[in-house]
Amino acid sequence: MVKLGVNIDHVATVRQARMTNEPDPIWAAALAELGGADGITVHLREDRRHILDRDLHLLAKTVAVDLNLEMAVHPEIVEIACQVQPAQVTLVPEKREEVTTEGGLDVLGNRQAVENAVGELKEKGIFVALFLDPVREQIDLAKELGVDGIELHTGKYALTEGKAQEVHRQALVQSGNHIHELEMRLHAGHGLTYRNIGPIASLPHLFELNIGHSIVSRALFVGLKEAVAEMKRKIVQTTR
Ligand code: PXP
């Protein structure tokens, strides 16, 4: 069964809009777990625009399922990750001016920095994944650097429709097969919604999906536990 990691960053976004103490992402993690989340995902950004250090430390103590920390290849954040030791880290590119993570990590262009971060994190026993576009050379280099898993960026699939969308899905299928052949774990995420999840949940060899914005948006109207349960049902329906 494909696992669902629920990204709760945007619960913290609402809190930070007022720089107050509610809504608390710690509550969100508990409700997501009650709804059937297999993992909780948070992105500790350099600018701390949503998730704060306090959140990460508390989540590490309270989350019962796997905690997945999305983070940039940045020495300060690598040090925090090594201290907190979440079950999993997903290395992502990060730009201060972006609204959300825009593309996959460029491992080819940042080989040394990625290699150092992967080494330090793996030394602590953390499962390390890279967030990549479906590009063969990037995937091959990730394998060379000892990475455990690849989260394929589904943003282009999510932003298109019809034939164009199918072209992007085929690229994900091919890269997914390649990742599987290289014996790395296949994850996918970004821009996935209740409407477009089906063809991605059924990708061959898929182990884990990470979904945030769409679930937190629906939670405003139906509650987080129900929003997570609904997404789980969609995933189960397409993978049965
Ligand atoms: N996976 C990664 C690596 C991400 O950076 C994000 C966004 O934080 C997500 C998944 C979730 O994307 P969305 O919020 O669009 O579901």
C-alpha cells in the first residue's frame, strides 16, 4: 500500500500570519495521524516562514509515525537535522523569493554540498531522499552519492491537463522504473490534489506520496482528520 505523508507546513503558515501560537502544527500532526497519515512532513526553511525550530523539536518527540524533514542543503539546517534525527530527510532546493519549492534539486550542479549533507545525515542513521525532477543524470548521481530514495517532483504533471499531463506522467513512470532498478525508494509529491491524485498514486513501484496544500485547504471545511482520511481513501481506491 502506498504511504501518505501529510505536509502540515500550511497550518504553521496560518499561525505565522499573525505571529501567534495558533493553530498549532503539533495538534495538526496528531489529527493527521488519527486520519490515517503514515508520515508527517515539515519543511524547516531558512527564513522560518512557517515551521519553526520549536515545532520540529516537539514533533520529533510527539509524532508516532515517521517524521520527514524537508530541508535545503544548508550547514545550519543540516546541523539541526543531525541533532533532531527525524526518521527521514528530503533534501530540496530553496529560494527565499519562491512561494513554494519550484523545481527539483540540482545534484549535478551542487555535487560536493549534496554529498557532504548526505554523508552527515546518513551517519546519524537518517533515511535520506532527494527531491528531483525526472531527469536520468540527476537520479544516477543521487545513487552514486549513496541516497536511499528519490521523491519525484510532480509539479509539472499537476500544472497541466490532457495530453501534456500524460507526457509528464510518462516521464515520471520512466524515472520511477529507473529509480526502482537502482534499488532506491520511490516517493512523489508537489501540487497533488483530490482530483489529480489517481494517475500518480498508481505509478509502478511507488512507496510514498507527500501532500500538503490540498489536504490543509480541504481541512478548513471538513476538518483535518477527515481531509486526511479522504485522501487515504482516494489512494487506496487507485492502488487496490
Ligand atoms: N514534496 C516536497 C519536496 C515539497 O517541497 C512540498 C511542498 O512543501 C510537497 C511535497 C507538498 O507539496 P503540496 O503542498 O503542493 O502538496
